[in-house]
Amino acid sequence: MSGDLTSQRLLAVYLLHWQDGTRQAQHYVGITDHSRIDARMREHQAGRGALRTAALASNGRGFALARIFTTYNRELETTLIDQGDAISKLCPVCRGATPLENYRPTKRAAGLLPPLEVERTVYAIHARPGRQP
Ligand SMILES: [Zn+2]
């Protein structure tokens, strides 16, 4: 890693919001190339995004894509993570707004698929039928 915190690539720092109805909302801040935001959400949805989001997805709860910060600055992710629980003040869903997208966990994320079927599912996602060279 270089010490350069700015990137020439357009980035998306995103805020995910989980609500289980009984406790304080849980939040996750992540970063990806801006062009990959949809793919990144599908990874989180499938329990492949990050350890913490995989644990949340395995509880069978969906999540909301609450907010996307478009930036060239990688440091923004750290700045937002450092907010801790105060991140809820920056979360539109906590403030009553409609989320940008809602994602339900896939069967794989919820632990309902046997391993073989999981692999087949992952392959199907990557194979993109009809788009092979
Ligand atoms: Zn929230």
C-alpha cells in the first residue's frame, strides 16, 4: 500500500443498515470501486462481503443500502468507521428515510444451502452465461 490516500479511481464508500427490531440498528461502512457497487452488494447479500456482514446475513436478516458517498478519497472510509455508534447520525434510514436498496440474505448466506449447491450457485454468478468470449 502506498501512503497516498487519494485515488484516481472513483470510489463508493457505502453505509449498510441492519435492523432486527429489538436492538439498536447495526451499521457497516465499506468501500469499493464506484462501478462495482451493485456487485459488492450482491457479495454482502450472499455472505461473501466481509466477516461481520456474513455474520449478520447468517441471522437471516436483510440489510439496507442506506447511503453512498462518492469520493476519490480512501480515507473517507476510515473517517466514517471512526464515528462508531455516532454513524447513525449520518444514516438516512435511522432518520426515517427510505433506503436506496433493500437486500434480503441469499439462501447461502442464511446457511440453508448444502456446500455443493453453494459452489454451483457461485459458479453460475461468475459464469455469466451467454457472455463468454
Ligand atoms: Zn441506520
